[in-house]
Amino acid sequence: MRVYAFHAGGEGGDMAAFDPFDPNVGTAIDIPFFFFLIDHPDGKVLFDTGAHPDFASDPRLRLGNEADNWDIRIQAGDDVVSRIATLGLAATDITHVVQSHLHYDHAGGIEFFPHAPVYIHRDELAFAFAPPVYQQGVYVRADFDVPGVRWVELDGEHDLFGDGRVIVFPTPGHSKGHQSMMVHLAGRTVILLSDAAYLVEKMRARALPAGALAWSPDAMVASWERIEALERQHDALLVATHDLKYRERTRLAPDAWYE
């Protein structure tokens, strides 16, 4: 079994988004986007689907005025279908899609996998269709209000293949129905955080992100405690989707992987 981490463009922002009390607030940062592919003996799983290809030509087509808040840095070829093609895979090769949550940088590729079940926490699906005002701009309804999507609504931990190797578990906080994934590989266990924590260092320090990016600070801290308990139990590697040091710390697909 392998886990592939695909860099899928990103956006410019300010350190204040990750921690409004960081001493480097006012410093521009390059926020990467990632999605992940888990190659399991019984199927090929996407954990998140990146941003929609339209972002490469005109971010306002998807985000509207919200695009003015972020310096979108996505090029042609950063979309999920193009990225998995670097492994020789077509969209039809994907057997399962798991969405951590439905923000625009994570859910833009759902429409390209109509044949695959899409696993989502039931609270996230409801939250996305009626988001609070402070997160309305980061939910793009066209990403997930797609005819024919085969939603599988989860409510708690879920063993994707029934063999204990790919576990989806709830990590609310960033959004109401956020979920992360734990993958037990032959070499070690990897926990894919998605946005449960933007930066592992900030999670360790219990430093919360900017207010609009935390649906519930209490739930976020509780999720951090659960993640760290699993990390200790399984001697796990934590992989954050928006790790600012990804060039140093993330094994970038297609040339490298976790196994």
C-alpha cells in the first residue's frame, strides 16, 4: 500500500490566517494545496479532490468576490485529473473519494468522479449547503451540488475497506463536519490531517487560526487532542495539507510516496 501526496497549486496569504498572534503577522506566505491518493489492494482512494480547473483561468468564475481575499496560484495541470495522470491513472480508476470537508480548495474535483462513492461526514454536507456567514465565501456550491453524486454520509469513525488499514475519523473544528484519515502502511502509520490543523507546530502550541477559519475553537482543540493521542498510540507521521514547509517535509508525488 502507498500514499501519494499531490501538490495542486495554492494561494498567497498572510501568516495571520494561520495564527493572528504569530510574531510574523504581516508576512506573506505561500499556502500550498494538496490532495492524496491511497493505493490499497482493494481500490484507489482519493482523500480530497483539490480546486476546480477553472481556477487556473479565472478564480472569480468559482469564488466571485471571495477571490479578492486570496492570491490564487493555480496553473493548468494542477487539477486532480491531470495530477493523477502522472501516475498513469484515469478518473475512472478511482474507486472511492473521501472528502475531509467541502471548502473550495478541497472539493473542486468531485464532479470528475461520478462513478465513485463520495464519503462525507453528514454534518459537513448540511453545513456546506447552509454555511454560517463567516465561511460562506469558502464554500462554492457548484463544487458539491452536483447531480448524481453518490454521497455516503458518515457519522463517526469509518473503516473504509473493513481491514483496519484506512480509517476515516471526525476532526471537527475548522468546519462542523471536518474529518481526517489514518492510513496504516507497512512501514508506518500516516495521519492525513487535511485542515484539522494548518500547521503541526501551531497545533502543538494550541495556537488557533483566524476566527473565520475555526467553526468551533473548542471542537478544534478536542480534535487536536485526539490526533495527538492517535499519533502516540501508532507512532504516526502527521501530514498537513497546508504545510508551509512542504518542500522539505512532504514526499511529493509522483516521484516519491509513503509506504
